[in-house]
Amino acid sequence: MQPSVIVAIDSLLTGRVQSIGTAGKFSGIAKQATLEPLTVTLLGIEGDEQADTRHHGGRDKAIHHYAAEHYRAWREEFPLADTHKFAPGGFGENISTVGLTEETVCLGDRFRLGDAEVQVSQPRQPCWKLNVHLGHPRIAHRVQSSGRTGWYYRVLRTGTVSAGDTMELLERPLPQWPLSRIIALLYHDMLNTTLLAEFVELETLPQGWRELALGRLRSGQVEDWESRLSGLTE
């Protein structure tokens, strides 16, 4: 029996591509809240943009959700960073809520979002743009190690959504795979072959994650994260 889960959308946010940092890079990570109803398309929320479409956006990263419960922890952990950004939109999210976290959301969860329908597709893999946006060179590393990553949805049915609408859990096909378990496997228990073999068989898993896990199983090694987290070779 699936749990009864209904939460309010506290903030609905979108962002346009703009320059980030001083190296001629661009990003849509800076989000602004809106009270207007927006269309949910198969590729995300109306008006939201991504600069690097190889790593961001697409069907399996259409909408980014971040738990508002985490903002206070970041302000306490990084008091000298741009702490005013540890608030809705600070992590590049489109949706901020209270009541859903990586501990309580599972891979494959299907939610009603306004009158659209979405499915949890994967945890977020943080990148170096968080360091620039939030004003600290190690925040992306800490987002990954802390498990406070946020997560993505794929859109199953288009519709409209507004701040103040509700999200309701409709189906939980993989209750044994909360996002926190996936994050622990990816970044802490990284070569647990038993779990990796189970992970690659999950039906709703995006192909990129399946290939990552298969790569570990075949090589017995963990892929390099440094360029993603620090941007040294970006």
C-alpha cells in the first residue's frame, strides 16, 4: 500500500540563460519565482532555459525539484557564502516544497503536478556552476557528499502548474529505492557489485545512469567526478 503524500508547491521557478562567472560561460541556473500559471511540456516548464543541453534538460531532466528543508542547513554550513541564495531557486530548482526529501522520494514515483503528471527519473548530479552561483568553490562537492542533491522529473502528461498547487503521489513502483539509497550507492558505497547489478535492472532508470553503473561493474573502477564538480576542464 503506497503512502498518502500531498504537498503544496511553495515556489515555482524558471530561469533564462545568462553569463555566469568570468570565464565566458553561460547557464540558466539563476531562477526567478513566478505566481503565474505555466505550461508543463515534455521538456520542462514554460520559460525555463538551459545553456548546456548536453548535461542539462531533456526528457529525463525536464523539471528539477529541491527540498526547502535543506536551505537552513546550507546557511549554517556555509555562513560566508552568498547565503541569501540559500533559498528557493538557489540550487537551480524549478520547484521548492516542504514535505518531500531524498529520504522520502523514490525512483519512479509518479506525481500529479498541478494538472500535469510527472515521474521521478534520477537524483541530481551537482556541477561546478553551483560553486559560481552560490559563491563557494566546494559547494558542488558538498552537495554530492551530503545527499542533499535534489532530483529530476520526466513529464508523463503535459498540463499547467502554479505556485500554491499541490503535488500528490499517485504511484510508487519502487519503494525499496528511495533516492537516498541511490545517492549512497553512487557516491559512498560506490563499488557494491550486488547493489549495482540490481540498480541497472530498474525499469525507470535513465540510460545514462545504467551505463554508469555497468561501467563500474565491468571495470571495477569509479568514474572521475572532478571536472564536473570543479569545472577545471570545462
